[in-house]
Amino acid sequence: MKQKLSVLGIDMAKHVLHLVGMEAHGTMWVRHRLDRAQGMAFRMPLPPTRMGREAGGGADDWGRGLREHGHEVMRMAPPVVTPSRKAHKNELRDAEAIAEAMTRPPLRLVPVQSVAQQALQALQRVRERLMNARTALLNEPRGRLHA
């Protein structure tokens, strides 16, 4: 079974991890629901596989961890995954949609960021919020005096 597995779609909730594995032609081989600790243990014995995940909160950390074990990590923007979803949104269907989107040729991938890149991005976002708060604070008296 694991020799035929070419694509593994991963979708994570707060405490649950859904894995959907497909072969290159789209036949589904693996469908698991695991908690996060079990998910780490599940990916260890797999041979190098293409693993996909939606770009989001912890996707960079997971991407770096998967790359250390020899897997090819593909992070996709959510609009790329949405057309592949068959029915209403839930975690299992999202994992299926991620795996299916990985088998389609035109993919827009999001690169996995290093820890330094994430730190710089966090600083830039904090600065942006501070600048917006400062602008709002300066504009408030002007608005009150205008009325």
C-alpha cells in the first residue's frame, strides 16, 4: 500500500489531524483521523512522499519538520484547494481536496518560510499594527473637532 502512495493531503484542526493518501491517478489509499501526536508518529515510517497542506498558521513549522524526513512539501493557498472540495467544508473533505489539488498540473504553491523569515514577517506585522493605531489616534481628535 505505501509503495503506491504518491500524494498525502494533510488538514489540521486544533487537536485533530486528517490524512488522505492517493496514488498519482487519484485512487484513494489512505484515510486517517489522528490526534497531533499520532500524526507525528505516522509520517515517520513513510518513504519520501509529496505532502500537501493549506498555507496557514503552523504550516511552516510542519513543512520544515516534514522536509527533515525527506518528504517533498507543497503548501497551497486556500483558493487553490477550494475548487477540489466535493461538498460542505469539514476537515476530512479539506484533506481530500488538498490531495486532489496536488494531482492537478497548474499549482500555485506557497514556499515554506524559514524561522528567520517568519520572525521578520512577525516584526513587520507588529509595526504595521502600531502604525495603524498611531494614525487612528491622531485622526480621532480631528474627527471630533470637525463635527
